[in-house]
Amino acid sequence: WDGLEIFVHCLMHSLPTFTVYLNYATPSKKHRCILHILQIAILFLGCCLMLLFKAPVSEDIAALDRNTLVLIGEFFSMPFQPETLGVMLIAGLFSAGARKAMRWLFFSYTAPSDQPPLPSVEARSEQLRFWHDLAETGKWICFITALVCFGVGIAICATVPQPRAVAVIRAFLLVILWSHLIYPTVKAIVRTVVLIQARSGPVMDGLLNVYPGLLDFEHVGVQHADFLSWRTQKIVAEEELLRRVYEVADNKGKGLTAMIREELEVEAENFRRDYEDQVAMSNMGYLEDH
């Protein structure tokens, strides 16, 4: 990839609206969309804290005397309130934290790392069924919570003087501008610079060891679930092989010759299974034709 293509992929990885559509295995695109809507709803409700502060303009107005153009113009003409920065910080951090908490509770799909994989097909099916039911529960909780947040926020804004509602919308849109455009763009630029520098020298090796997620482009080029599964298996196998190589280099575990022999035996066994599967499929096709 050239620098521009790296930046495009980094930007798509950083923009919250594009992250929903990336080809990650978990959570699903539908669940990521619901989580994003939940974050926006909680952010809007949090920005309603601006209703507690008096507007810097006269609040003694009649709603029927103000048309839509006047309301839109007041968004830009009303003096900026210093309290907006504090409300933006509180609402932004709380909404992001709530989104992460809901994802961890209902859409994490993690198994304990200190326990071996489930041995039987029935046990694995039961585990998958549990994750599915948990995700469905989380989906409805997020959806209902988002509706409640939007409804409560709009109802509260409708019961206070109109200039205070303008302050709420201003704080909300400023947080959206920061979290959905400015911060992701800066993040993508920094990530692009780090990756370009990493290709030309060892300057960024330490940073990449601390933050390996900078190299995460697993979602790029994925067309269907089978390819993503194959890619994930290859990544896990390569990580395991590197771990064993480092153990040999540190004089731990088996020697290099034994490790190479085991790898060759595994590859031979995989080749034998693939060959037998192909022969079986060919025989089935021959029998169906005759």
C-alpha cells in the first residue's frame, strides 16, 4: 500500500460511522449499529445538562413569534457559554463509557482463557446459543434505552425556554463534530505516519510492540465469513509459531529441529485430510452423476 491507501484504511477504521460496516467477526454489524445509536442517544441526553444554565440571551420570548430561520440563526449568533465545554466533556465520556460497558456485557463473546475449549459439539452449541440469547437481550435493552434517552431529552427541551434548547443542540453537535470527524482524522493521520515510518526503519518498533492494534487490518479485503475465518486461523497459527520460535531462541522448550519436524508433520496431516476430503467429494459427485 502507498501512503494514501494506508491513510484511507486508517480513517475508515477510526470514523465511528464507518466502523459499523467493517468486516469484523464480533460484534455483528447490526449490533455495532445499535451500540452506536445508543451512544448518540446517551450523548444527547447528557448534553441536556445545558438546560440547567441560563442562556446568555433573553429567555422571555414567545415560540409562535420565532420562525425556523430565526431558530437556526440563533444557533450561530447566540454567545458561546463556557459551561458548554464541561458538559461536552461529561456527556462525551459518559456516552463512550456506556457504549463500552454495554458491549462488554452483551456482545463480548469471550471464553475464559484459563479453561480448555469445550470438548463436545453439544457443549459448543449450548455456548453459542447462550451468546446468541445474550446478544438478543442486549440488542433490545440498547434499543429501548436509546428510545427513552431521545424521548426524555426532547421532552425536557420542550419544557424550558427555547434558547436553552439551542445550547443543548450546540453542545451535542460540537461533540459529534469532535468525535466523528476531528478526532478520528487526527488519529488516522498519526497512525499513518507511524506505519509509514515503521516500513522505513526500526524507529517505531517499540511503539508497535506496545500498541499492536495499530497493525490491525484484519477486516480489509474480507468478502465473506469463510475467508475471515481462514484468515483468523492463519493469524493464530502464525502467532503460535512465533511464540515457539522465541522459546527456542531463549533456550526454552524443544529444540529447533524437533519444532520443525512437528510443523512438517502437522502440514502433512493437514494435506492428507484435504486430499481425502477432495477425493470424498469427487466420489460423491461421480455417484450422483451415475
